[in-house]
Amino acid sequence: MGDILLIALYAFLGAAAAGLAGAMALRLLRHRSLTASVAVVAAVAVLAMLAGTLAVARAMLLNSHDLTVVTVVVAMAAVASLVTALLLGRRVVASSHRLALATRSFGDGGSFDAPAGPATAELAALSRELAATSAKLTESRERERALETSRRELVAWISHDLRTPLAGLRAMAEALEDGMAKDPDRYFRQIRTEVERLNSMVGDLFELSRIHAGALSLNPARMSVHDLIGDALAGADPLAREHGVRLVGERVDAVPVEVDGKEMTRVLANLLVNAIRHTPADGTVAVAAEDRDGAVTLSVTDGCGGIPDADLPRVFDTGWRGTEARTPPGGAGLGLAIVRGIVEAHSGRAEVRNVAGGCRFELTLPAASAGG
């Protein structure tokens, strides 16, 4: 037992010396190629075995022939191991080089395509992660381009929408100032109407800027959807009567939601006004609310005749107004963007789809908890 312990001690000391030398070599080569590091690791393993074997052989007082045989065998094993390590290192380096080239195009604004050819599990996993990141960045770039296009359109449309009423206000003010207005009261009423419309437009811009900046402050409270829709229908009834449109509540379940009443009233008002203006006289705008799998779905269905399929994905974009003329009363295209922003701030989603004779806007909101 003592001899075994002594042999183990000699083997350990020899291997430890080789390992220490290898660690120092790896530190010196830490900025070099992976091939050199793999070769050093292989050399350390072989040299550790060689040093331990020779230490034990000398301690056992082997004759020179046996010692030479052991040395040659271990040396050949070292050569084979080093050659194998170099080949493996070159293969890994080649895979890394292909991955670096693929990543370079990814960094230049292109998409990432995983390099062909065999790769280690780690490099393959890295390629998958880069491909996933590339897909997310591509989607983000597309959203950014769409948002920038939307912003440019919004600036152009707002400039046009502001220029027309401002020119009218200026003309009416000059007529009043010069005493050229035959009916001053009518001019005053028209000026008030234009100012109110401009004030509404500025309010929408301010609301949208708060939404985009993430500064929309909500004060949620538990309330019944039935009451929320009832208030919205009452508010939109005068406009519906003016346009000869019927407002109906198809199915309104008395389910509770936890929302900011003021903001959600604005959402429903925007949808109802939009639906009434796009529904012909004697048409119907229907409002419904129901509980679906723990979520509350509010819908507003109009008789607009439908939205072209190509335009459906852009309905909630800032400044979108479809094929309508870019003049009042078409609006600045902010109402539906505000709808989506407020609904998403409530952890919900806003969608639109075509139905027979028109389209349906659906708002999905989380239902209030049972203990709320």
C-alpha cells in the first residue's frame, strides 16, 4: 500500500509540474488563436502523462531499455495527440471564421444567415441566437421605417389640415377688422367652430405624444362595461341623429373591468364617431360587449362597406386615413392611433376586421379580478 501511495505521489508531482507549465503557456497565449490554445491543452495532457510516467519509472529503478520503451510510447502518443489537437483547432477556427463573416453582414444592416458546414454545439447555438436576434432587429427596423413613414405623413397631413382653417380664420378676422363682414355674428360662430376644431386637433396631438412617450397616466377603477358603453352611446347619440344613423347595443354583458374610465370613454367615443361618420344615413352602428375566456371584448360594428384588405394592417397607424381626401372633416388620422395606444396601455389589444356590409373594431381588455 505504501508503494502505491508513493507512485501516486510521484505521478501527481510530475503531472502537476506539466499542468503548471501549461497554465503559464495558456496565459501567455490567451490573445492568440484557438488552435494554439487547443494544442497547449493537448500538450499539457500528454506531458502530464509523460512526466508522471517518467517520474514513476525512475522511482521504480527501471533499466534503460524499459525506460526508453516507455518514453518512446509516450512520445508517439504525444505526437498523435498534438496532430489531432491541431486539426481539431483548425476546424473550430474555420467554423469561427465563417460565423464571423456571417455576423459581419448582420452588423452592416443585413440579415444573418447561419454559415453552412459542420460546427461545434456551442457555435451552432450561437448561430441560432444570432439568427433569432437578426429576425428581431429586422422586425424592429421595419417597425421603425413604418413609424417614420407614418410620422412624415402625419406632419404633411397636419400641416395641410392646419393651413386651411388658419387661412379661413385669417380671412374672417381681416373682414371683421375692415368692417367688410355683412353678417358679423355668422363670422363669429364660424370662427368659434374652427377654433374648437383646431383645439380638438391639438388635444389629439398632445394625447398621442403622451402615449408615444409612455407618459400616459392611468387611474384604473373597477366598473361595469354596461355603464361604460351606456355613457358612450349617450354621448354619441346627438351626432348619430344628425347623420341619420341608428345606435344599438346588440349584446352588452354586465361584466366588470378595471380601467381608467375617462380614457376608455375617449376610446369608445373615437370609435363611435368614426363609425357614425363612415356609415350612410339609415345605417346602423352596433356596440357589443361580452366575456370571452376571462377577457372582455368590446366591439363597434359600422356600415362603411368594408376596408380594403391591403389597408387593414395600417388602420391604427398614426396619420392613416385610407383613400379619403386629406382635408377636414376627414380628421388628422389620430383617433384610431389614440384608441390603440390607450387600449395597449391597459394591457389590451385593438383589432379590426371586415364583416358583411362594414367592419368591426374589437377591443380586448383583461377582466377585473374576482376579488377586485
